[in-house]
Amino acid sequence: MDEHTFRDGARTLGETANAALLAQLSSSIEEQAAEATFAQPGKSDPAAARSVQVPITNSQAKYCRPNTSGNLEQLIKDCQPATFGFKGKDVYDESYRKASKLDASAFCSSFNPYELGIIDTIAQVLLPSIKEAKNMRGVRAELYKLNIYSGPSGKFQAHVDTPRSDSQFGSLVVCLPCDHEGGELIIRHQGKSLSFDWSNSALGEPAVPCVQWAAFYSDCEHEVLEVQSGHRITLTYNLYVSRGSGNLAGNCPWMDPKQLPLYDTIQRMLQVPGFMMKGGTLGIWCSHAYAHSSEPSVHNLPSSLKGVDMAMYEIFRALGLQVAVRPILDTLPDDDYSAEEDEEDDANSLRRSRGDVIGKGLRKFAVTELSTQYHRMDDIYEEWGEFYRDEVVWLSKLRHREPAVAFLAYGNEASVAAIYSGAALIVKIPPFLKRNV
Ligand SMILES: O=C(O)CCC(=O)C(=O)O
Ligand SMILES: [Fe+2]
């Protein structure tokens, strides 16, 4: 009988097997999810491994490809015994750690984890689970040590790395291509453990040398098991959260806004007594479209401003002016309404004598149950969030809008309507006598 004829009632054999497989797959996905989030392995393409060199700067600047024996001997000679931190002191104890090291200040290497995309990958996989990194998109890797664990008994017993600062979230260990056996790196987290075997036998036959690496969070205990033979050479990096690309406006000390062409123009304008003599507010609509009324994007501004928006923001800041990205409501005609105005209006001319409605911060789209029949527009704006009114002198045209707040509109028939907002740079210009430019 065809197994599909069992449809009602008992499961077919095929279905049972399928369900079991699915359950198995589902539990291993759950497990993987827990595992994958605390440590991340990787392997370079062999070409990258062939080109790795470690020039040593503390003896006569020799180039060392770890596997070429003359150079390797010299590298080993140049190293010092590796200590470890214990009760606030650096301790040397071979029963706990048997290795030698070079400090980052004593060598440089042609190996660059950024070039191989390792740092980008870490940012994508490990960063999202870090609460402190909510608005951070980047990872900065700082070279810390070169370590050599040599056979027959090189090792480092279970320990947790000492974070070097609050922004450190993990460590990266990169294993350079050098023949060795043993020396697995074991990483443990909340009862789970992962093992990374970078030895020759794990490479398979024929062994193609490659650079292998693992990155893990600072709270992971880890250990290097005994190396049986050869030399296991690693570079260790401290990993810090940082503002990554696309997240730098307002946090970019290496950009000099004074060099931007608009800086001089704006500065000269501020020096003219007749320019906004009594002070006022300038508004520049963002020229790029930003998601400015949805979670979590409201938290990404101003740091994710780009192009001319970022340049303007930095220029105003450099001039010592108060500048912020704010949502501005397309206030409805009722705000100051007369029927004739309704006909010729565009979004800008809807802003009326009572001034623009400016949100005190970016906020997500709000749905209200208020209606224009029973409530004033100001009540609806309040549901949107805290706002103030100001007479803004607009320097650019509104380009992008997003729905900001929904309400019930009454006309011939009741309908749901939305008020839109645009994101703008709002700049406070002090009175002439108080300008410091
Ligand atoms: O070299 C390794 O695999 C890890 C070294 C280590 O844990 C450390 O230097 O703290
Ligand atoms: Fe460590």
C-alpha cells in the first residue's frame, strides 16, 4: 500500500522518519546557534599563508617566514618566556604556561587580518550579540603578542584573557603556518566547548599550509593543549568595539571639517553682523533618505549621516554651533488653516506662522486613536512625541519624507490619515554678539 494513504490517523513511516530528522536538525541548529555565537573559526586561502612574513625588529631586521628553518631558529631565539597575569602580577610558571613570546613592539608582520576580511567577518558574526555595541558597527583589532608553543610540552592552561579596556569584547588568535602536532585551542562558554586543531594532521593530505584563526568573547575560558612536536606560532589580537564605516558622523576625530570648502563660506556668513543679527534657527533638510522614524534606525542618526549631510553636520560642530538631526512634521493645514491655502500648498508652504513642529528627538512612527473631530492637531502632535515650535529659516528643499503619526481624519467620511516628517539638520545660530567665530 502506498504510504500516503495513511493520511488520517497514524503517521506513515516516511513521516515519522521525516519528523525525527527534522527534530534532530532543529536541535542541532539550536545548539549551533548557541555555539556559533561565542567563538568563530576561520581559515585563509593558502596564497595568503605563503606570503606571511614576520620581520623581527629587535635583532638585525631579518625577515622570517616561520617555516623556513634558519629563520625559525632566529625567531625562537628572539622570543622571551611568556608570562601570564595572576593576582595582578605577571608570573612565569611552566606548569601553567609553557610558551615564549614577542611583544607587539618587538616585531612587525606582513600578516594583516583586515586585508583577509577577518575583521569584517568578526564584526558581522560576533558584534550583534554584544549589548554594549548597540550603536557600534566596527571592530578594531590591536596586535598584542606573538606566541610560540613548542613541542614536546608547550601549553597554556585554562584561563580567561584580561580585558585591556571597557571597549574590549574579545580576542583573536591567528595561527601562522608552521609545522606542529597537538596544541588544540579549546574555547569554553556556558558549558559548551569548541576545539580548534591547527596541527599538520588536521590539515589532511597533502597538507596545504594556511593561516587559521579563531575569535571569541572575553568571557570565554580557553586553553592551549600540549603541543607534541614542532612549533605552534600564533599572533594574538585584542578586539575592541568601534564605530565602523557608515557610523562616524560626530565621532570622527581624523576628519578635519575646516578643510571642507563650505566651512569658510559658513564661517564668513556668521562673521557678518547683518546675518541673523538676533540669532535664530537654520534648517537644512537631509539630502539623503534616512530611515528616521523606525526602530532601531532612530538610534543610528546622527552617526550614520553621509555625504553632504555629514559634511554639514561636522562643519557646524566645528564652528561651535549647536546642531542636531530632528524630525520636522508636515503640519496639516488645520494648524493654521484656511481653505484657500489647502489648494496651492506644497509641503514647505504648509509650515505656517506658528512655526515648524520640531520633534525633540527622533522617534518611531506613532499610531494614535485621536481624531480631528475631537482633538486639536497639537494633541495629535503630542502623541507623536515631545515637540516644540520654531521659526526655521530653511536653506534647502525637503526631499524625503516618512510617515510619522497616524490619526483619524474626519471629512465626508472618516479615514485613517498620516502626517509625514522629514529629517533635517537644525542649527542654532547665536545672536551676532555671542558668536565665537
Ligand atoms: O595562542 C593561542 O592559541 C592562545 C593564546 C592565549 O590564550 C593568550 O595569549 O592569552
Ligand atoms: Fe588567552
